[in-house]
Amino acid sequence: MGATLRALRALVWLVGFHLLGIVVLAALAGVDYVLYLHAPSSVAVKSYVVSVLLSIPLVRGLFMVRTPRNEDIAGIPVTAADEPELWRTVSELADHVATRTPSVVVLTADVNAAVSERAHFLGLLAGPRRLYLGVPLMQGLTEDQLRAVLAHELGHYSNSETRLAAITVRGRAQVLRTIEQFEERAGSTAERERARQEKRNTKAEARGKAAREIDTGHAGLTYRAMARVYTAYAKLYFRATLADSRRQEYAADAVAAKIAGRDATVSALREVPALDAAFGFYMHSYATLGSSAGLLPPRGEVFGGFHAMLNARQLELVGLRSAPPAAPPSPYDSHPPISDRIRRVEALPADGRTEEAKGTALDLLADPAGILAALEDTVLADDVRHFRRTLDWQELLDASIAEGLASLNTPLHRALAMYTKDRPTLPALLRLIDNGQLWQLARRLPLSSRASAAQGRAFREFVRPVLYESLHSMALAEFAAHSQLRWEFSWSRPATVLLPPTPGGKETSETDLDAAVRAALADTADTAPLRALLTHHR
């Protein structure tokens, strides 16, 4: 389907939304007119009120004149003078694609690349173009893989896809806004009805009468009915327009394979989802490690550490590349399944080109370290930027874990406080275990219905994992309180706890602690090993 036909179809769907609104308004007016002629005035007035209330959200959707703009993605705009090598690559690829070079290149803090165009007159007139390029993406791609990604994004320009997106975006936004208006009003009506019935029940109970069951099923019924009408239209609209989006992705992949090479394109398609998963893990396990303690890694390392983690976890990345996400396709997906895109590109004839530029794409930047530092100033929230910077990752790990252990509040802590009516401490817990009261205490833990109903050994097996995690943490907190705990930082594996040797010089490992905790939670409890460890290290 050519650009003109796609534009026409998108315009038809947008016009259809307005026609549906006009038909609904006309139907409401028709009903009001018939009631005015033939119904009692009280009925007609109620109908007028209902029609006005239903018309308000509808009219708001119809007269949403301005095409919504997505908020600009936070990032660093760079010029050709700032990043000559990157701009040279983008310009060269734009020439190959036979499209206009983007007006602005913005370096962002995510594993993604995207293009946009602020077109005019519903996308019929071209406008300024922006290319968004994630620095974490560049950290994980080779230069050839990046060329494939950029060729794919620039390919979206070649068929006027970014310009025509304005029509589609406006239609989707209007339909969704109208549905939201109806659903919000239905919710508000139901809440008012609930409050009315609760007030009535309160009065009834004060008079010694039984309270009635609250039923709000009828409240907001007309709003929900209108929302269903527009939801049905939205499903048709989205299925049609998102089918176009998926076809455009296939076309952009073909452009990338033609310009950057089939093998480089397949390699990039495999790499991007792997990098996305790795970046999510990195942000959760490393970059934000000190957030609860108000700590940040050294300047430039919030995103800079991602490259170090990638280098240390290459074997895990191999597994992610070899098994790309294979989610079942949906008619409401904007992108086809990545596995299907890979298969289609692999089916293209061999072009004799192999990946030649093996260096990291990050080398295209004039000053990667400076960009990584500046990116923090651009994308981090104001309060986060004021967190204290640690000297290195090891200090960040030590300080973060120490803070977490000092403020430990496990389910076992809370259960122990309720059970003893006193401050929950490890010595108090060990005394309870010695007195045979552990499983009575465990009944105070948050339990599922199955765990609550269990008895004897079955109950103990239900609660033992929670008890183990809590008691293990309490033991570590006890070591930390006496400055006897260290952690070994690693990019390739989880942090390892380092326990000090006993006074006799015997090495103490995490295995020893694990065995001591399990002994304390055994059916025949023995706290002696754990007490010995704690005593030796004080």
C-alpha cells in the first residue's frame, strides 16, 4: 500500500470517528425531540439531562483539534560539530536510503532508537525530523549493527511513515480520550451511588435495622454503554492502523538489510532485545543499588557501568541472543514478533557481506565518558542528582547493604514484635526457638489461605522459606552491627558475602551461615551453630 493510500485510509478512520460522534449526538437529539412531543414533561426533562451529560465527553473528544505531541524524550541534542563521526554515519545512511537527514540527533538513556517528524497539516507537509539514539544501545552494538539499526529507522522516513503518523496518532488519541471520559464519569457516578447507599445503611443501623447489600451495578450504566460503543470502534481502528505499523517494520527491516547487509541486520535484531533485558537487569541490580540509601555510583557510572557488566556477562548474552522473545502475535501489537522479523531477514538472499566494523558503536562518539556524565545531568530527577556519590562500586555496595540491614523490617520482625510485644531482636528470636515457640510465632506471619489451613509438617514446609530468608537477613544484620561483614562486588555474579574468620583463624563461609540458619529452623531446632558463629565474631 502506497503512502497516498495509507494517508487516505488513516483519514477515513479519523473521519469515521467524527461521523460516529455526530450520529450519536443526532440520536440523542432525536430521542429528546420524540419525548418532547409525546412524553410527560418530567420524563422529557430527565432525558434532556441525560443527553447533556452524555454529550459532554463526546464533544470533548470530537473537538480535540490539536494533534497530541508526545513529550520530547529526555536526552542530549548533539550537532555535527559535537559528534562529527556519528553525524557522518547518519548522513551517509540517509543518502543510501534516499531520504532527508534528520534535523536533530538526540542521545538518550535507553536501549532504543527511534525517529519522529513534526509534520504539518495532518502529515501532508513535511516538518523537522528528530533521531533518538540510546547510548546504552551504542554500548552493546558493534558499528555494523548500529548501521543496521540506523538504516531501519531512516527507512521509516523513506515512505513518509513518520509524516502520516500524525493522522493516526490524532485518531487514536481522540478515541481513547472519549472512552476515558465516559469511563471516568461512569466511575464517578458509581462512587456517588456507593456513598449514598453507605450513608443509608449507616442510618438504618443506627435505628437498629439491618444494612442492605451495596449494589452499584446500575450506576453509570449509560456512560458504560457509550464507552462500549467507542471501545468497539477503537478495536477496529487499532487493528487496522497497527497492521500498517507492522508492515512498516518489515519494510524498514528490508531497507536495513539492503544497506547494512543481511547478516548485520539479523545480528542487530538478535542483539537489541538481549541488550534491553540486560539493561533492565543492570538498572535494577547495579545503577539503582543505592537509591534507598540516597547514594549514586561515581559520576558517569550510572549508565557507564552497563558496558562493564556487558563485558563480564557475555555468556549470558549468548543465551539471550540465541533465544529471542517469542511472544504470541496480537492484532494490537505495533511491532511484529522479533523472531518473525529475524526469520524474514534470514530468508533474504545472501549478499556476501559480513560484519566488518566489529568495534563498539560507542566509539563513534567523540567523548563517550563526557556524554555518559552529561546524560546523568539530563535524565536523572533533581532529587536523585543530589544523592551522595560514592568513590567506587564497592563502596556503593557496602554502604547500600549496610543501610538496608540497619533498617531491616522482615515479616519475621513484624511477627516477632506482635508475639513478644517487644522490640524484635535476634537474641529474642533464638530464645523463642529454644523454648519451642517458633511455629506458634510463625502463625503470626502473613499467610496464604492454604498455609493458614495447613497443620503439622505441611504448615512448617509452607512457612520455612519465609523464616529462612528473614532469619538469614537478621543474622547478617547482627554481623553488620558489629562491623564484621564485607561484601565482594562483581559484574559477573551476585555480590558475595564475606564473613570474618573465627578467633582461631578458621575461615567462615556463607555455607556455614546457611547451615546454621537451617539448623535453627529444622523440625528439631538447634540454635547452637548460629549462636557459635555470632559469638565468635563479636
